[in-house]
Amino acid sequence: MLPGTLLSFTTVQHPPKGFPDRPRSIGLIELSDGKRVIGSLIAPEASAPAIGRAVVPRMRLSRINEQGLRLYEVAYECTARVSEPKLNEQRHFPGYILALTGPSGVGKTTISTLLVKGLGDFTAKVPIVTSRSPKEGDEREYDYVSTQEFQVLQKNGDLVAWTKIPSETEERFYGYRKSDIAAIWSQGKLPVVVTEMHLLQGLSNHFGRRAILSLGLLPPGHSKRAMLSQLLHRMRLRGRETQEQIQERLQNAQQDLDFFTRAEHLFDHILVNEDLDTVLGTIKEHVLALVKA
Amino acid sequence: MQSEISLISFGQTKFGEWWNKSLRDLLGEAVDAALASAPCTALDIDFIVVANMLGESMNGQAHLGALTSSLLPHRPPAIRVEAACASGSVAMHTACALLESGRAETILVVGAEKMTDASTEEITTGLMGAADSERDAPSGLTFPGIFGLIAQRYMHEFGLTRQQLNLVSALHHANAITNPFAQFRAAMTPDQIGASALVADPLRLLDCSPVSDGAAACLLSTKHRSDLTLAASQLSTDTVSIADRPTITSFAATKDAAMRACEEANIEPQQIAHLELHDCFSIAALIALEDLGFAEPGNGIRWYEQPGQMTVNGSGGLKACGHPVAATGIKQIIDIGKQLRASGNPYGMAHNFGGAGATCAVHILHHENA
């Protein structure tokens, strides 16, 4: 049972069947851990419900149902104290970027897609500018340009970070446009980049390390060998790459894993992607903590 | 759309309190009305999609697919869909998918609801089935309560006043006067709305759509042609409980469905001439105008203060035309069709959601005036 802040309230004149007390005062409450609940309100005369008011939980008898069962509920008592306004409209992220780094197959794309879905009003994905050709299985994460166009962007200083990923099959440049990130900031949202070590280093050089909430993602496994075998398994399962490409990516992944230990200073938190919900929950917490900071 | 789907005919019952008609009677009346103006016979119908939310709990009747099918001489295959107040538009969306796949060529889409036989308490409880039974219902919350929370928050964030909010239902009532199918065809002044009984603070009785009986039906076809075609049919969902969302003054599902619908129809929101939006409560109309891209956040009220080029809820909306839950989504499309034919404009949009925007469907209708 946690205390919280009243985000909104109403008084229902005609509650549903089985609720004898009427009218019922009900509130939408943000608890101190950031989760939200709907609960009935107890409003002493001195402190009528008001948005922003601090509330404390009280266990009480809610009603006795038709079968004679006594049903208890957690109701929230309004206190005289008004909390610091913790309102939606004040969520802005001037100058912050959320970076997700990890080897191929660790689940970066899945996580960032779900994150943007879950926190869509606060976050937006930064498109990756690439010179590689589109392929089946790409979601809308890339902005395709030719190698020449990429080099022009580079020369004009339109990119905040760029890298060339070694590949036998084609020349592949990747980067982020300065204007894409600025556009997301101007909407008051937090840009999310799905990235790898060189780009992370580049972003950090450009914006400064402290501007980036940098999360590293690792596959589960106690040894490097176990982690690599996890990645191999996941890549085969998703069927996005050919056998050749998987081999290539696995080699890069090996370097990526070394990078985590070599460049610890580039990460705020390292998360092991064993259970998707846990990882998402942790990231959300970090993002919301950023809002409150 | 992957194939050209025409709206070849439609019909509906008057919305209202029909104590002498059963759910089956309402379904039959709407189907007959749709067939009366059809360019084909009933035998051309090769599939039926029925929309209904409360058949089991209010009318003791499930199995509405077969029930509706038995109204036709050749009993075509039929299914029933349910998505709370969005059932009607989800039925439209389902029919589009069946037509696009080639499974069917001419589909009867019909939505019906019979709500006025139950007491206020019973119907309130039944409708709460559209909310989250674990997160929302245990507190004794009702749908007016959910939108009361939303309205309270909206007023706090954007400074909307009670006087401004009164304008919403006033316009919807004014629009319903000329709609012969509307439940309430009487003008209401903003003062009358502001003085009506409190239901869920700050919402009053005349902020709320009524409990209604009614049915609406239409025929969609890839075989028969008409001047009305579907330019887009998009469906989107969100968390059922408002407690699981980052904001309650904007509905992500509406935004998403609207954006994808405009993309599918390849038009900008400014090209829409007529809009039927889901005003289950007055506050929902303002949020819808903002999420659909017709106003900036907090600015939806300007459509009621200074009406623009686009018609908003020309039928009277849910408030004044009535809201027999699953019939609404189909009725909206019928009304957009009528408005486009009357005005000669090319595009109209129907916006229908269930719960507090947990399911949202947006349809865009195109009218060929040649």
C-alpha cells in the first residue's frame, strides 16, 4: 500500500449494481512508485479532492455482496498537503537521448518498438540513415540513401554520428541526422536510438556523455560463449539474415561483447535481456526518473 | 484498400426507446431498410457480419450471426463481432477484410442494440464490461465516471470552462433536429445543458449520450458498384484501463487509426468535408477533434465556438441521435454517405471507439460525384 498523488477525480452519482453507497467519490492516483491506480476516495471536510493533492491508502470495508461476503478495498484519503505538481504537460526532455546498445540478436529492435508503443507520448525512434539496400524484414527503422548521398551528408556535417560496419557483401554506412533528433526534441519527446558501439561513441562525442541515458543490453548467459550461442539461436529463429550474414554478425557481436567491458564508462546501466517485461519495466523506470529529475 | 469496396445501400431504424420491439425485430427492420434500396437482391449477400455488445447480458440472446442469417431466405454464413461501443465499425473493418481476401463479394453488415428494457443500474453494470474488470470496476467506477475523470483532468490541463463545454451538446442537439432517425430532435440551449443534473462531476446529464434501442445496416460489395466507396478502414487498440496510460487527455488509438487511415486514403485531414465522431460524452468530442488532427491539443472547442468548413456530427452525434452501442459505428458511415451525396464533396470520415478509446476504428468514405 503506497501513498500517491491525485491526478484526477470524479463523483459517480449512479454506481453499478452492488455498490450501495452513493454517490461514490473516485480518483485516478499516481502512486509513489510511478504506477497508477483507480480507487475510491475518502475526503475529509477540510481537504476536498483536488488535482495534485497527496493521498494516503486506507483499508476499509467496501460493501457486503449478495452472498453476504464482506469485501474490503484500499481507499485513498485526501490529505491537506498538495504534492509537487507532477503533471503530464511538464514532461520534456531537452537535450536528452535514450540509447540502446547491444549485439545483433539481443532484442534491441523489439525493445525499442515496444518502448515507443508503451511510452509513445514521451518517446520517438530516431531513424537510422544507411547506405545499405533495403531488405525483407526491415521495419520502418531505416532511411535509405545512396553511398554518395551519405558521403555528402557526412561532409556537410548533417550527421551527429556515423560508422562503417565491415561487411564482405556490401559497403554499409550508418548514421543519425542532426535534424531528426532536433525534430523529436522540438515535439517535447525523448529520442530513442537503437545503436552499436561506434555510433554510441560518436553520439557521446557530439552531445556529451551526460546527455545520453545509455543502456547496454546483453543476452542471458554466464560466459561469453553462452551469450554468443544465445545470439546465434535468436538470429536463426528470426530468419532475417542469411547464413553468411549470421556468421558476419556473430563476429561483430564478439567485438561488441568485448566492448561492454572495455567501454564501461559509456553505459549507465547494463541490462540482461532474459525476460522482456522486466527489461521494459526497468527502462520505463529510468525514463520516468529522467522526467522527474 | 486492396480492392474497390462500394457502399451499395444502407438503412436503419429510428434510434430511441422501442419497448414493443425485440433485438430480432430491430435487426430485421434495419436489414429490410438496407435491402429496399439495394441494387441487388438479398440472394446476392454471401456473408453477414453482425455487431452487438450486450445481447447476452441485456436480452438473453447470444448467437446473433445465425439469428440474423435466418432473417434471409438463403441463410448465408454469418459471424458476430464485439468490441464494446466500437462493435459497429469493427464489423465494417471485418467485412472489408473478408471482401479484400475474396472470401465474399457482397456482405451485409448490421449492428443492433436493445438497451432500454433494463434498469439504469443494470445497464451501467453491463456497459462496464467495456472497462477493465480488475483495474477499473472494483472501485465502483462507471463509464460516466471514467469520462468524468478525463474531463476533470482535461479542464485542469487546458483550462476548458463549463460554459465552453456546454456548446458541444448544444450543437449536436441542433444538428439532430433535421435528422428523422434521431432520438432527440429538440434544441437544447447551453444554459439548459449546464443546469442539467450532475452524473459524474464535472459531467452532467446532457453531456452524456443516452441509452437507446436501434439498428443500422449496410451492404458492402466488390461486385456491385456505387458512387460511394471506402477509401480507408483502419483499426487500432490501446490499454483497456485508463490507469495504464501515460495520459488520459488524448487517445493513442484514435491518433494511430486516423494517421493510418489518412495514409491509406492518401489524403490530408483538411480534405475531410464531413466528420461523424464518437461523442459518447461531450469531452470525448473535443479529444477526438484533437487526436484526429483537426485541432491542436486543448483547442478542440474551437470547432464549437466558431464552426469551420467541415460538418461535425451532422447527424446529431451519439448525444442527440442516440447511441444503441453496436449500431453507432454503422450509423455513422450511413450518415457520412448521406452527407457526401447531399453536398457533393469527395471525402468524409467516421470515428468510432470502444471503452475509453481502447479500440478505435476510423473509416474514410469517398464519393464519386461524376
